Amino acid sequence: MSLNPDREPVNAQKLRSGVSRMWHAFGYSLAGLRAGWGETAFRQEALAAVVMVPLAFWIGQTWVETALLAGSVMLVMMVELLNTGIETAIDRIGPEWHDLSKRAKDMGSAAVLLSLVLCVGIWLAAVWTRWV
């Protein structure tokens, strides 16, 4: 809450509550997904998810396997969105090269790589136990 009640808050979302807050938050989330769609990596992962998530229901023999298969795909997409958010925030600061900016972007990229390694490992293990 602002110290001066006559001024409007910088972010009107902070004053919302209940269903109104949830409704607006949902709209912001959809806007984030639309913004993510503008990124090539996210688009590729989303298109892979369109195939892999339904496939998870066929490959998974228990609800836990299915959840791990589908969840690992969704995790990759979530980490990609967070990485894009980090890169966007860094780019807003300025286009000039800075060691800390590079580190932040590199760590975001590393997080995406680790989520991809986890996803591939889960899928390989599930396929191995199912057919080998």
C-alpha cells in the first residue's frame, strides 16, 4: 500500500483481491504464453509437447510414469519461459556486454539444458522398461 493514499498504485494488480485478482493473473499468464510463443525455442518445445504429452499416456504404464513423462515435458517449457524472462529483463537493462548479464543468461540457458537432460533421461528410462 502506498504511503500517500491519494496516489494511484504503480501496479493496480496489488490492490485486487479474490476472483478479480485470479482473473487478471490468468490474463497475465496467457499474455506470457503468447509472448513465449514468439520465441523459437519455446515454439519448438511446445510443438514437441503436442506430440509427447499424449504419447506419455500411451507409454506410461502407471499414473506415476505418465505424470513423470508428461511432467518432464512441461518442466522443459516452464524453464524455457523462465530463461526467456531472465534474458528479457537483462536485455531491458541495456544491450552492452556485461559479465553479470552474461552469467545470468548462461545460468538460465544451463537450467534449460538440465531440464532437457532430465526429460530425455525420463523418456529413455520409460521406453527402456516398456520395450527392452
